[in-house]
Amino acid sequence: MNKKGFIIIWDWRFFVFVGVLAGLYFGYTSLVDNGMINDFFGEDLVNHKINSQTEILNYGSGKINFVVYGGLDNYFSSLDRAIYYYEGEAPPSSRDFILKEMNDDLQYQSLLPLVWEIRSKAKNPKDEANMAIKLVQNIPYDYQALSSAYLVGRYPYEVLYDNKGVCGEKSQLLAFLLKELGYGVVIFEYPYENHRAVGILCDKGNYNTNYCFIESTELTQVGFIPQDYVGGADIRNAYPEIISVSEGRKYGK
């Protein structure tokens, strides 16, 4: 009697187990058909990893050999930069455009290995930040784009692939790296001076804020605001718009 009862319980569990397996199978098939499994396991990233080249990224005391891919660069350059909205809705802000480019999922997967590489070479958290800052500062400024006034707005990955960028493009790359390294980050935007820079959370910041100024286009120290820029702009006493990117720890902590 006990044996028979055991068989009935086992049979009930068996059919439940088969039902669960069937559900998982059909669910998996549906995800594959919709392309969601590919995204989850990074197959979209793999599919774009073609036409590789190695960029030598200089951070002052050393270098990082980072492999970039033409397929990914073509993907990002083909993305629509516009943000569409309905009549009656608030138009997109500068922050909306910045976060649209910084938070792309495929870009996150593409740039995360660089964040890991910085962490593996750094001696401490402050060293991580300094490496990221100098790495971006050492990327050449794109004077050709500035003079031609053809500023589409590169994604951070494109800045690495092209090995050049203007202030807004380089600042977004730096903001991305510092954000993923765990820092509190803002973008300083100067609409009248036509400039962008990065701010990192610190004890005593610039512009009466808690964020220290970082110039992404030239080698300068954290907290130092250069006097002259292209076109003669002076932003030392400016009133920048402060665009929040991420919360996190303070520089130097």
C-alpha cells in the first residue's frame, strides 16, 4: 500500500517536471524568434565584431591596447541621433540626448572590457579615475570636424575607433568610463560658450558645486579650468548647466 502510494506521488511529480520542461522549451523558442536571446547572451555584439583594429590608449604612465571593430563603429554611426516626441510633450533636453548615446546596451557591452582593463592596471580607486581621465585627454581633438562645422555627435565607442573627438564627444566617453568605475559624474554644459566638460564628485568642487571640473580635450589636472579655448571662450566665471549622469563615490576616496 505504501509502495503504491509512493508511485502515485512520483507520477504526479514526473508530469509536473515534464510540463515545466515543455514550458521552458517553448518560452526559449519564443525568445529566440524575437531576438531576445541573442541580446541577452551578447550575440548581437559578436555579430558586429568584424574588421578589428587595435588602438593604443595612452594614460600617461602606461598604455592599453584596446581592440575596436569596424562593424561596431558602422553600427553606432548608423544610429539615428534624433529623439522623437509628440505634439504637446516637452521637447528632449540636452540630458536626454547625452544619456541616449551613453546608455546604449550594445555600447555598454563593447566598452565594459576597457573599464575592466583600467581596473586591472590601477593601484587604487583614485588611480582608476586618473587613468580614465588621462586616457581620454590624450585622444586627439578633432579640429577637422570643428572647422567644417560637421558635428554629428559621435558615440563614445566611435571616439575610440576614430581616435579623435570634439569636447562633447570626448566628455561623454570620459563620463561613461567614470560612471562605470563607480563615481558620481555630471556634464558641465556651456551653451553660450559652445563647450562641454565633465564634473566628478569631490570634496571641494568648481562653480560652487560638489563636482570638480575635468577638461576632456587637453591634459590638465582635476579641478583646473583653462583660461582660453578655441574661439577665445573663457569659462572660468561661466554659469554652466549641470547635467546629472550618475551617483557614486567621490574622487580621491
